Amino acid sequence: MKKFWSLIVASMMILSMALTGCSQQPAEEASKDEFKSQIFFKGSSTLAPVVSQIATDFIDANETWNKVNADFPEKSIDLFVSAGGSSAGVKAVIDGTSDFGMVSRNVKDEEKEQIKDYKEFLLGYDVLTISVNPENPIVNIKKNLTTDEVKKIFSGEYKYWDEVAPGLPHNEIVVVTRDIGGGAHQVFQDKVMGDAQVKAESIQEPSMGALATKIMENKDAIGYASSGLVNQNEGRIIPLEVDGIAPVKENILSGAYKISRPLIVIKSGELLPQEQLFVDLMLSEEGMKTVEKMGFVPAK
């Protein structure tokens, strides 16, 4: 019974931190002889559910570290996953407030320079799909947008749907984005907007899940929804082609669909044996299956 409740508590900690994005500091650095049973992950709200699922499965299968490796002590496996955005994940590694950072964009050179003995591990790929509500007539009238048309929609140059294509209703376009300072928006800015800015009236959502929900709730909404969330909500969010390229697996792997981003976990310094073990699990065939099951393209 004691082991059962230990497992329940550990699993609830993972779930609650992934959903609420609450921050928790790693334990103070242990002495060389003391085993560190807690591992902290912070960052991308896109990647957090993937790491959470792998962590939950790992705890379900093992519960204590000695069941993973007989040389490890009988301490409960405590894996904390906290969502807060890619930039927050990078900052947490720089500040030493998290063992690992979860990042769904390329890490900048200037960020890498601040991380001693920088390491990164590629779990998979995601793309930002230009998606609409299934009740939007554009699904039947115009399934492909050019990059220039996407830019005009998000900048506000096109204010109404009938400016995008004849036959669409004269309804105001509702643009939905992630927060402007987030990693997802940085990818969209670099690969689509360039020097143009997203219109000030756009709805900025704090997470990719909230962005997807807004599209599902509003037939006049358009936003750059993660392909993972689109795949998890098939039929409730409709991705459009961009420059004639659909956001499907083969186009993501080939790089043909250009609004793509890596899903990576970063680390400063050498990995402890228990950290290396969990990283190996994330990169294993089992971990890749979880990445794919969550709607993303696995790294291998």
C-alpha cells in the first residue's frame, strides 16, 4: 500500500506541473556520495506532455531507482515536468534552476554560450500548421495559402475573409498566436513574417493548447497550431497547405514544409547516471513511439 501511494503521489506531481506550469526548484546540489533521486524538466509547453508521458510510464514500470539499476538506492523516482515556454526552459538551465530544459525551437548561439558544457538531445520535430476551424468555408474554397497571403492575414493587411478569397464571408479574421515573446512565435516570425509584425489585435494565448482551443471554438479564427495538437484533435482543427506543401510527415522530415521546429531537451554539464538512463529512454524506440503517439514526428 505504501508503494502504491508513493506512485500515485509521484504521478500527480508530474501531471499537475505539466498542466499548471508551476515552477519548482531542483534540490540543493547533493554531495558526490549522495544519490539525486529528483530530476527536473522545465520549458516548452509543446514538449512537456511528451516528457510527462514518458516519465509517467517510467514511474509506473519501476517506482524506485533500484528497480532500474541494482546499483542505485531504493529511492522513489521523482521526475518533475514544468511547462513555461521554450525561453523559460533555456533560462532555467542557464540559471541552474532546472536539470533539463525543454525547447521547441533552435537554441541561439548566444544562449549556448551561457550554458557550460552545453548538450542537447533531439526527440523529434513539430511544425506550425496554419489551421482553421472546420466550419470555416475556406476549407472547401481555398485549401492552400501562399506565404505572402499568410503574412497579410497575420499582419492585418487582410481584415476580412472575403479579402483572402472570393466566396468567403465578409467576417472579420480572428488571428490567434502564442505570446509574442515565446519560442513558437519566434519560429513563425523568422520563417513567415520576416520584418512584418503580427497585428496588435491578435489574440495571444499562453500555451499551444489554448491556441488550438481558440481555433476549435471560433469558426473565424486562424492560428499557427502545433502539428501534434492538430493530430490529437483530428477533424476539429483543419491545417491548410502553405505554398502548396501540406504539413505531413514526409514533408516535415524532408524539410519541404518550412514552418518547422525541433523538439529538444538541453542540459548543462555531464549527466548523472540516472539522468543518462532517462535520456536514453527518451531517445529509445519506446520513447520515439511516445513522441509519435503524441502526434509529432520522432527523431528516429
